[in-house]
Amino acid sequence: MNKFNGLYTRREMLAMGLGLAASVLPGLSPAQGNAKPLLTRPIPKTREPLPVIGLGTAIVFDIDDAVAQRTARAQVIRALLGGGARLIDTAPSYGAAESVVGDLLAELKVRDQVFLATKVRANDNAAFVAQMKASQRRLRTPKIDLMQLHNVGFLERGMVASQLAILREWKQQGHFRYIGVTHSQRQDDANARLIEIMQQEKIDFIQVNYSMAERGVEERLLSAAADTGTALLCNLPYGRGRLFRAVRGQILPPWAAEFDAATWGQFFLKYLLGNVAVNAVIPGTDKVEYMVDNLDAGRGRLPDAAMRKRMAALIDALL
């Protein structure tokens, strides 16, 4: 699905010279193979620096106990941390992903190196609390860095207020360091709902679907996040693969070098990171070379506003 120049898959292109060797050779981390540091941005409410590239776990971490699959996911986590990143995002609705993440962090003994985020969604408060306790067990930790109320566009306003109150209480008790809300649906009213929540409730993060193929958040939501001091995470930054399909057979424009993009994947992620309201992007992957390529999007220069318009015009013509 992810082809470059109509000839090679994303994996083949990366293996031919964009960092794969450095990522898989014993004793050599991705960071050692790339001299440029990974960019960080401060979480607005605390100024804690957070690396701009993270890891999503939907689908790709919903695996069984097969040793080969678990080993591959462990290597992705090693690449994430070795490349200077910290954020791993998961959810109980992602099947086995929470348990897999918890098991691997324990086996690798790296829980203290990870900024761990998960989500909660239930139709009543008793089930809501029970689900959070279950997440603590599955993730093998009593303390979660970020707990997010999931897909708030589908919850009644009274339920959102009630459950955010519970999240604030758990935060005060030390179970969570940050709280937030998410949505991952293609609907304009969900963006409006998030803006309302940011303006009325005390939250630290929002998580939205944002990619070059879906830019509705640029109309109002990004500026609202900046105005309210709310950190913003981008899920589905490749538009569910739509962007890679759009550029199949297309050569990366030479002017992409002006903002240090060497691959289409970096092109897509750097577009998002070019907006300072974005704290981090969280593409999911189960392959080390993709993880390394994603990390490289967070290194070097980023496109300015004029360049981002040029990038958008190019992709709009292909979609």
C-alpha cells in the first residue's frame, strides 16, 4: 500500500538507505545513527518537554502471545526510546494492545522512560472507574501519565462533565499526571465539542485525527488549543493510509529538502508539526524501520506557513 515512485514499498525504500541499518544493528540506536536531536515541545500547562513523535498502538499492538509478534513490538519500543521519544498511546478499546504494552514495558524494564497514555469510555460512572482500574492492571502500573476521556463526541454533556470530574479527582490522588479528551471520528461537530470542552473544563490534552487528508481542525480547533493552553496530539496522521495511496507513483519534490524531509512519511508528519499548536503526532506501526522514519520527521527543520500551503496544494491535487 505504501509505495514510493511506483516501484518500492515504504519498507524497501527505507532499507536502501534511510536508517534501517542503524536501527537493527546490535548496540546501535536510531539516535546514534542520526546526529540531529529529536525536537520537543512543552506541555502548555506544566512546560514539561515532550518529544514530538510518539507511537500509537491501535490494531498493530492487538496481537496474541506469539513470540515473534511480541519480539517485533518490543523492537519498535526500543527504537522509539533509542531515538529519543517517550510517548506511547493505547486504549482498552484496542483489543489486547493495553496488555501487550504493559507486558513489554515490564519485560524491557523501561516503564520509567515512557510517557504512557491510555483512554476510558463508559456509559455510567461505576463502569468508568472499573475500566480505569482494569487499565492500571493491564498496563502494570498504578500511575498513568495521561488518561483521556475517549470519543467525547458521542457522550452526553452531563456525562462528560461528570466523568471529567472523576478524572480530576484521580489526578489529584496521583493516579494520573495529566487528563484529556479525544475524538477520532470524521465529523465537524466533534471538533466544536472539543473546543467547548477546552474552554469550559480544566483539561491538559486533546487528541484528534489530523492529517494532510483531513484538515478540518485547522479552521478553529488548533487556535482554540493554543488559546486555552491545551496540548494537542494527532492520531491517524497518515489518514488511514490514504496519503500513501495518493502519492503512489509520485516522486518526492526536491523542495522537500528545504525542511529536511527525505521520505513521503516525513513530508506528511512535518506538515502537522509545522503548526506550533501540535505537541506530538502518534502514528502507529509494528515495524522498526517505519518507527525510525517517523522519528526522523521530528528532526531538523520544519516547514513554515508558506511552505505548508505549498505542501497542501500538492497533496490536494493528488487526493
